[in-house]
Amino acid sequence: MTKSVRYDRDILGYGAKPPKANWPNNAKIAVQFVVNYEEGGENCVLHGDAASEAFLSEIVGAQQWAGQRHWNMESIYEYGSRAGFWRLHDLFTTLNVPVTVYGVATALARSPEQVAAMQDANWEIASHGLKWIEYKDFTREDEATHMREAIQLHYEVTGDYPKGWYTGRCSANTVDLACEIGDFAYVSDSYADDLPYWYDSGDKAQLIIPYT
């Protein structure tokens, strides 16, 4: 007889009958407009990192340059803070569309003018972690340290603790750490559903709003 082994993933979700969402004003869908603010938080030797960034760029097959600045990579990221952000800010504020910013804490700290513009527009500023780096090889303890530092730096920069969390380049520990460490209204490190859902971590139920 084959012994049954618990499969540590929920691949059923809501199943064949998802619940009625009951969005306000009887809306059929809910949309969250998100601006990811990562510029100045990516891998860079100027930030004390061992190598340059290699993720999310227009450089095909980009590789990290150990111990060196990657001028092209840096300038691609700078486009977001210098030009892209302001174009989106103008668009969303002109149309009076509410926005959530997923802000990397160290990126926000290096961008006081952009943070002021976010706050003047009454945008939600959620946390996008301490740095825009890969966490898959971090120990649980080191990732927890980064998460705590991100929450504190977010407070110092914005004047408020974040109500939302999204690491993005997360590890298998990220969601459980967010449940344990943060007092978050929601966590978005999931791509698993069309609807928000509850995630049980220890004795806590955490609302998950899938990034997708």
C-alpha cells in the first residue's frame, strides 16, 4: 500500500465554484494600478553589492559584472526614475486614477522628489522590499533581517509603515516571513488566482492579493 504524503501546495484554490467577490458598487471587476519603483534599489557596486544588475533590462542575455559598474544597465534603470515615473505620474494624476506604488525601500530613500510626488497625489506606497535583488539563496534569517530593515526604512522615508508587501524576486520563505514580521493588510507575492484569498501561516490568516 502506498503511503499518502501531504503535498505542501494548494493546487485547488476555490475549486469549481469561486465565491462572489462583492466588489463595492456592484462592480464586476476590481483593478489595482501599480507602479513598481525599483530604480536605485537594484544590484550595483555603488550600493555595496558584489556585482551589477542583470534582471529586467533591454540587454539580451545580460550578465552580472562582478566588481564593476555596468553603465548601460545603470542608465536603463535611471530612465525609470528620470523619465518613466514622471510620465506615469502625469498620466494617472491627470485622469485622477488611484495608484499603488510598490516601492523598494532603498530606491525610495534615494528619490525624495518622487516620493513627495507620490504623497501629493495621495498614492498608496506599499513595500517592495529593501533592495531589488534575488532572495532565493538568502537564509531565512538574512531575508528576515532585510524585511525588518525595509519596513523601518519605509517608515523613515514616507512617515508611515507599509500596509502592503511585494518582494517580487522572492524565496520560498517570503510569504511566511511577511505574515510573521509585518502587520500587512495584504501580501502580493503570489500569482495563483484571479481573486484575493486567505493564506494560513502558523496561527495567522494573511490576505493575499495576487500580483497578477
